Amino acid sequence: MNSEDKYSFDLNGYLKVDNHISNECLVQLNACWDQKIAGRDMFDINFAWGVPWTDLLSLGALSSTLQCLLGKGFRIDHAFGVSEQFYSTKGRLHHQSHIVDLGVTYSFQRGRPYTSLLTISIALMDIPAGAGGFCCVPGSHKSNVDCPPEWFEIDKHPHMIQLPQKAGSIIIFTEALTHGTYHRGHSHPRRSILIRVVPGGVQFRRNPLQGDSYLTPPTPGWNNSDSSLLDKETLTNEQWKLVMRPPFFIDANGRPRD
């Protein structure tokens, strides 16, 4: 990231990048959408679907930006697509700074911005001004005061803006930013892909194929560790959570993000 990008991201909590997806890839993705997904408000993306979905994993110049925001070894946590029928959190704004219990943080350290959960929002069709899509409260990712509860109603937040997008463009934003789905203009078609990216040592959602851990990791470089596995039956519920539960964050209600 250059100095202008760092300043803009730290100031607003998001960046817009035009022409991230090629026209050829856009055509292919929209064709796949028509065949597989048309008529649904939301769906999880499975990269086992192959091309062109796997083309989304070719980050190009964006890779250096993500490394700056997430650190080396960043990884995709989950990805999904949304249509004009989709409303995040029932049409209300959500998230804000300092929601540490949800695993969402933002800070600026050693000359660069850093976030624990980043979203890449890719537009497959134009999203004109006022026609649904992404909206946010710029700068809210750094607020030291909780958002007034009534301001989570999109119409009532005086600082909320809607961001138009051209097909093939992306918005990257920290999830510490207060944001949501703009509630007006949903008669206009929308096709967006949202990819959530995390630092390499962070897991936001639990993979359904991921089992419990029965052994704490051994110290690297040492060969005298005992590899005996824990027996769940010998532990209390709280003891089991401390040692055997896989790493992932809970939701706002204290439930695992399964």
C-alpha cells in the first residue's frame, strides 16, 4: 500500500479498487450465476466448483495490500454471494470498533493499518448511486464511543453513505467499520461476491469438517514431547473448552460460529 492508500484506509475504513476482475472473468461468473444461483438471496461459495470461481483466488496486485492489512500468511476464512434480495442484519447497520469478543479489531501499528477481519466485496454488475449495495459510516472503525442504538437504523444514521460500484470493482473494508446493505434501490439487480480474509493465525468461522483437538501442539524443534491424546470423558465441560475446542470466534449471542 502506498501512503495515499494507507491514509485513506485509516481515515475511512475502506478502499475502492476499480477493474479488479477482468471482463472475461465477469462474463464467466455471471454465466455461472445464471446456471447455479439465480433467484437466491445468498449462497456460500465452494471453490471446488472450479473455474471461474477459482480465478477469484488469483489476487494479483491486491495481494500486497492484503499483506499490509492482515500480515504475512493471510488466508480466506469464508466466501459467499448475495443478490438484490439480500439484506444483512435485517436491513440495519451492524458492527463498530472495539468488538473484541466477536474477533473484530482494527489498529494502526508500526506505520501500517491492521485488522483481524477484512471483507473484499466484488461487484459482478454495476451498483449505481442509491441502488442498494454496500453502505457504511466512514471512520466508525476508530470510534471510541458506541454508536447510539437508534442510529443502527439506516435511515436514522446522519453519517451513513452508500458506495456505488462498477462491475469488476471491489471494496475492501475492515469489519470493525459500521456497515450494512443499503435498503433503497433494490429493484436494481445486484450480484456481489464477498470474501472474508483473516490473518494466518486467526479463524473466524468453524469449518464443519474440522474436528476437536485432543492434543496441544508440541514445541517445534523438540522430539521428546508426549503425544498421548486427551480423553474427553476425564474433563469437565470448561476444561474441554480450554484444550479441545477448535479455534474460532463466537457470535454476538455467545454461540460458536458453526
